[in-house]
Amino acid sequence: MDAVGTPGASRNLSAWTISIPFVDLYDDEVKKERIPVFCIDVERHDRKNVGHETETWSVYRKYVEFYVLESKLTEFHGPFQDAQLPSKRIIGPKNYEFLSSKRGEFEEYLQNLLNHPELSNSQLLADFLSPHSIESQFRDKMLPDVNLGKIFKSVPGKLIKEKGQNLEPFIQSFFSSCESPKPKPSRPELTILSPTAENNKKLFNDLYKNNANLPEGLEKKYNQNYFMELMEVDGVYDYMMYIGRVVFRMPDWLHHFLSGGRILLKRTLDAYVGHYFQYKLDQNMQEHRLVSLITLLRDAVFCESSEERSAEDKQRRAKQTFQEMSHYLPEVVGKCIGEEAKYEGVRMLFNAIQQPLLNKQMTYVLLDIAVLELFPEMSKVRAQELWMKSFR
């Protein structure tokens, strides 16, 4: 048992068997409440050849700890297509009936992980199945504080943690997160097909061409339905429609209604938002406010004396943030698109900002933009250096 969670110990996790027979209740002394947890029964058979008998023990893991394990394994080894957890719920994991309904899926997830050869000596997976692992190791998945000093100091420890494993995906993702984002080939397009679109295809077909022998020039007339044409997403109004269609899955009637109002409201809304942003930028770029912003940025990035938040605080802040994001949208939005679509859309936006590598890259990009705005001569020097290199 002592050798289970020992770093560098020789083990073969593929010879381990696990099962989750039931969901138990755990007394949380900090929060003064009872929390449902998964009971994991472990049997170790990989040390029989050296004279050890089959070892058995039980481990109790919370709902959120499974997702922390999945995130850390993906960071080092990439995603496993046959070993994935169901969609994470922010509200509901503390419900006993909810965890009992997910018991079989979580059991299958761990069993599939043990069958992967690249995880046969994984320290992370062994720690997850060990009752003697660090108590807070699988409870810290919330978005970390932006602190470049801690980021650079944490990388060597992560490399040692999974020593001997396939680290190439992790190193490549770490390097790619430090590079500037590649330009997108084009803006996203918004496509809505009219109910009569299939009927129009019968008249003009790639195989039979002009099937109805119609005069030239009528194709545009028959296909002139503005609800089925490709629209270039440009401006605040179009992006609001795109988010509503893709993220919140708003119904067709609402999309058609907004498309009809696009002619009247688009330019007005775009001009108002542009004027509002310019007004706020002019206020923030005042000298006395700019000094305060630079001081706050310096303390947030380079100050290492700040106290790290506990896992309970991060979980509480995450739940509060999710609830505030849900309450931010007016009630009329939920009535138009449905409460289920509203919940799924907010969950998608919330999960989008819970990506440490993506947020680190965004931090670097924002720092570059801020430095170039404060010191525009740096862009000129960089351009001059590139120009000199082109003649060498």
C-alpha cells in the first residue's frame, strides 16, 4: 500500500481492477455538511510474481475530482476517445440520486483508463486510486490566478510528476500556448435554410442543370430568399445573432424576426456600441487612471506574495459565477429560447473560460497589445529589424 503512491515506483496499472459498487456519504468538517462520494474498490494483481498476495482497498472520490483527473491526464497524454466522462454539471453534483445515476459511467471511465498501455505506470492515475495521495491534489481545477512566476515554477514539477510517460503532447501544447494565435482564414458564416429550399433544388440540380428549362437569369429570382443566403458576420448585431444561433440554439422564428430587424437596427446598434467603447477607452486612458491600471497589472502578474485560494473558495466562486451568468440574461430571453437552451448556452460560455492554457495565451496577447499601445515605438523598431534582415 505504501508503494502505490510513491513517485518512481514500478507498477503495472493494467493488472489492476476497479469497481464502483455504491455511492456513500462523506462528512465534510469544513462545510459542516454531508457530501455524496463514489466508493472505488481497487484490487492490485501486478506484484504476485514477487511474492505479494492480491492487495485490496477502497478509495472515496468526489464528483469534481474525476474531472480534475481527466484534465490533468489530457494535459500530458492528450484526450482518450474511448475514456471520456459525461458532461460536467455545475449544479447537481451534491445530490445523492444524481451521483447514483452516474455510477456506471464513472466506473467504465476508470476501467478504460486502466486498459491504456501509456497509463500503465502513470503516477497521476496511481495517486487517484491511492488512499494516501495528497488530499488537495485532485480538488484544484478552477481557473488559477494569473501569475507568471508560478506558471514557470510549476512546469518542472509537472514534468517530474509523470516521469517516463509520453510528454510530447504536453510539451507541444505548452509551446503552442506561448505563440501568437494564427490568423483565421475568414469570418464565421451564418447559414439558415428556408423551408422551401429543398423545392428550389428540384429546379436547379448539379446533375441535370436547368431541369425545368427555365430562361437564364431566373435562378437568382427563384433562390432570392434572404433567410437561406450566406451572411458575413460583421458588427455587434451580427455577432449577437451568431451567438444566439450557435450557442443558445434560438428557434428559427426568433432568428427570422431578428434578421428582419437587422436592416433597421444593425447600423444604429453598431454605432452606439462603438461610441460607448471609445468613451470608456478615453476615460481609462487618462493619466491618473492609467497609472493605477499599470500598478494593478504589475501586482497581478509579478507579485508572488498573494495567498492562494483554497479549493472550497474556488468551487464557491465558480458556482457563484455560473449563477450570475445565468441571471445576467433577462427573463424574456429564457422564455423565447427555452430554459434548457439558456442553461446549455451559459454552460458552454462558462466552460470556455475554464481553460488554463487558453487563458494564459490570452494573457500574453493582451500584454503584447498593452505594451504596443503604451510604447508604439517598439512596433517601429521591430519593423525596422525585419526590414534589415530582408536585405541580408
